[in-house]
Amino acid sequence: MNSMRKAKKFFFFILTQGIILIFLLAHSLYQIHADQSWLEEKKRMVRDLELTDLCLFTEANYTRHLTQADRHTAFQNSPLALEHFPSGSILLPPEHLKK
Amino acid sequence: MEGWERQKNILDFSLSSLLRRKGKNLALVFVYTLLVFTLASVLFFTHAIKREASLILQDSPELIVQKSIAGRQEQIPLRYLEPIQKIRGVQSGRGRLWGYYYDPIIGANYTLMVPEKQTLESGKISIGQGISKTRLVFPGDTMEFRSHDGMLLQLQIQQVFPSESELIASDLILLAEDDFRRLFGGSREYATDLTLRVRNQRELPTIALKIAEMFPDTRIILREEILRTYESIFNWRGGMMVFILVGALLAFIIFAWDKASGLSLEERREIGILKAVGWETSDVLLLKFWEGTIISLSSFLMGIIWAYAHVFFTSAALLAPALKGWAVLYPEFKLTPFIDFSQVATLFFLTVVPYTVATIIPSWRAATIDPDSVMRT
């Protein structure tokens, strides 16, 4: 009897995790739906203000506006060039500079 | 039904067997969960940010024309606009005014921009949430800027952008054209760059080519390139990302190798005894399969759950220090939980399946040896 309980406990444990995962999936779908109005608002801001970049790395000009960066900056001379700012170790050079 | 009972009995035995080496197996589950957690956090974060970028930057300018002198971007003469607008397919165009301002008080760079549609009175500004929080300034307060000629320019805050917009406007300051010119100087005949809207998307490359022929000193950035940049921004080949992935992968290989390279003496003896009391090779393999599944499935599920909570409930608090770098003004944004299920499935097949297989192979070798010789060793 005691050993039966262990298998049941394990199934219960996996089932609980499965339920949590389903809950998270539902949360993801709900949140995507709930964020729609804000996504639309952000899209509107991008359109009206003619923005080009995400405000992710504010360390340097070329990491702030990654798509507008020119070839003059350190790490963009080559993908392997040494970079001054920590962001450069995370980011890849912009697509149009890699051509 | 009988088969199911057999599975349950073997599962019971597996759990008891794992619990006999509780310390070792709990450590194993902890490391395994941590591994899945790290990988899943990176995957969830990068996918969500890429997806959000592709959605909100869809409406960024279709074509940007910058003037380039000696490899650096310079101000572009507004007279370039007239011939460009005459190119067939160009719907509209305007000179965009934007730039950076370094604030020595907090040591941060702001992005200053003159909006086209929003008409701000001279002397008024709208600022991003990041600036408001870092400088502790709110609507009605004034901010001082030192202009190009050393004069102090006082601008009153009219509006602070909502915190939901931090991902695009945390460091943004909108101001009137007059204030921009007073702050940075320069002629009214020039703009920072030109933005164009076109009628037909398919004509974009042709229009870009025509502009490049007309003005060889310009650099043209297409919206497609903007979107592609953000698509590849956290590419797996990118700097730290590759180290996280390689580190985690190596840890997993050591992990699986340790399992696959052989069983401990105690485990071999256990298999020997089981065979001596009448267990068949298939039973032993089933036992080991369940042992591998219990550890890998529990760790995988826990890792995924914690990773989701970490990225979407705590705004990737553990990844943030790496992303912040030296930034003074870092946006606090909550990502929309876009999940790529194929990534989760890949992670499952890269972690759970090899681990389970790695547990079975040495057990199969041990299970096929004579029980007597195993017990005597």
C-alpha cells in the first residue's frame, strides 16, 4: 500500500505541474489579448513619432538606436572588434552593416 | 490493465530506489531544473522581445535617408526632399529632427525628437517614464538644458508618457521645433534625416536605388532592415547568448556523459539482485526508464514553469543586470508573453530525451550480464 502511494504522489506531482503549465498557457493567451490595446498604442506612437528603435540599451547612441547606427562606432567595424560597452557583447551589429 | 499495474509497480520501485539516494538525486534535479530554467528564460525572453519588436515597429518609417560624410551621419539639407518626392511611388516625405542630449546630473543620454503631428507649444516638453523616475520630475516641473551656445534653456514638462510605453519611449523627450533649434543650433535648411512613405511596398528597393543614384552621399535604411535588425538582435550567435547556450550545453553533456559512462557499484549490484530474484532484462530497463523519466520530466516541467514566472512575472529580473550594462536609464518593461511552442518542444527533445536514453544504455549493459558475476564484484 505504501509503495502505491508513491506512484500516486508522483502522478499527482506531474499532474499539478501540468495544470500549472495549462494555467500559464491560459495566462499567456489572456495577457496577449489584454495587451492588445497597449500594443496598438505603441504602434500608434511608433507611426506618429516615426520611431525606429526599441529603448533597450541606453548606454551609447549606437546601442540606443541600433538601426540608425553608422560604421564609425567600435564594435560595428567588425562583429569581432572589441566593444567598449557591455551591450555590445549581447547584441549583434545591425543587419544593414553586416552586408 | 495488468500492464498498467506493472508500470505502476515498477514506478513505485523506481521512486523508492531514487529516494534511497535522496541527496544525490535531489542535487541532480536541482541542477537539471536550473539548466532548463536558464535555457528557457533566455528563449522566452528573446522570443517575446523579438515578437514585440516586429509588431510595434511594423509602422516605423518605410524609408529613411541619411546624409553621410566620411562615414558619419551628418545633417541632411532639406532641399534633397523636393527631387526625392518627385520620384514615382513616393507618397510623402519630411525632414525628421532628432538627436541626443547628455544630462550630466544623472549621467544619462536622452533622445530628443520633434514630433510631426503632435504640436507642442514652445517651452513645453513631453518626457518618457524613465526620465521622470530617474530625475524625479513630473508634469508641471521644469527641466534645464544647456544649449549649444552655453545658454540655459528651461522647458516645462507637459506630459509624462505612460509606463506601458517604456519599451519605446523611456528616454524620449518630445519638444517643439523652435526649442530643438535653440538647443542644438544649426540651420533651418537642414534636418537630421528624411523619412519617406511610399505607395507600394514592392517599389521600395527601386525607390531606394533611385535615391542612391540621385544623391550618392546618402545612406538609405529600409523598414525591412529595421525589422530584420530586431529579428536578429538576440540571435544565438550574438555575444553572450552563445556563451550562455554553450555553457548550458556543456553542462548538460557532462551531466549525460556521467550517466552514460556507467553505473555505480551500488546500482550494478542492485540490478544483479533484481535479476537474481527473477526480474527480466525488460523489467530492469523499464525501471531505469522510469528513473530517468522521473528526474528529467520533473526537472523539465519545473524549469519551464520557473522560467515563465521569471520572464513574464518578474520582468526577467535575473537577466536584467546583463541587459542593463552601464545604462543609467534602463526601461522597466513588462513583456507580452508570446511563446514559441516549437522552442519549448526543441528544449524538451534536447534535454529530456537524451537524459532518459543516457540512463537506459548503461543499465542495458549491466542488465545483460550474469547476475552472479555482478553481485560478486
